[in-house]
Amino acid sequence: MKLLAAAFLLIACVFNRPLYAASFNVLPIAYQQGTEPERLMNLFLKAVESSNENEVKKFINENYSPRFLEIPLAAHLKAINNLHKDFAHLIVAQTIKNGTKITAIIKSPVNKTKRITIETDQSIPAKILIIDLKDES
């Protein structure tokens, strides 16, 4: 697919005009790598690993549904910061996909385990409706 895109770009440059192909998938690369719940789980786990509060706020504002944002921003930040304390260098042990829900079981370097379930709406790009965090035994 990359080779085909490069060929179209080369032809467009040679003839100095844009080419359009009906078969091209116009979604950004992030959406092509998996489902919306997978994309949002990956972004959430990156936010957990981040120590940059501005990046975490940006993630929350861009990816949480309006209803989920009714919870104060401070509460969302506290939840992610608490996860960061134990899981700054996390390992994803398993993921389970089920429609608009995805669950990741993560482990920390000190053998703590947590189950994170994210439920999304069905829009594209999807928004997070709820995040459920549970300790695993």
C-alpha cells in the first residue's frame, strides 16, 4: 500500500496535478492499525506512562466523551497519576476485544496487575464513555 501511495505521489509530482484514487483509504494511519477501542486503549496507556500533565490533559480533552468529561478534570488526572505511580513502565499482558469495549491486563515491574476496560461510543473518531480499573489478584 505504501508503494502504491508513493507511485501516485510520484505521478502527481511529474504531471504537477493531484491524482485521486477511489480505492484509497482516507483515514489516518492510527485508525488503520486497529479498531477505535484499540486506538483509544493505546492512547490511554501512553497517557498513563507519560509524566507530562499537559499531554495527559490534552488526551482527556480530545478523547473523553462530553458525558465522561462531566466528571471534574482533577478526578481524571488523579486516576491517571495514581496509575502512573505503579505502572509508569507497564507491560500489557493480554488484551480482550468485544465490540466497543476493550480490556487490557497490565503488569508493573514490581508484579502489580490491573485490569483496564475502556468502553467507547460508535463514532469515528470514537470517544471514551467509561474507564473501569480493577486490581487483579
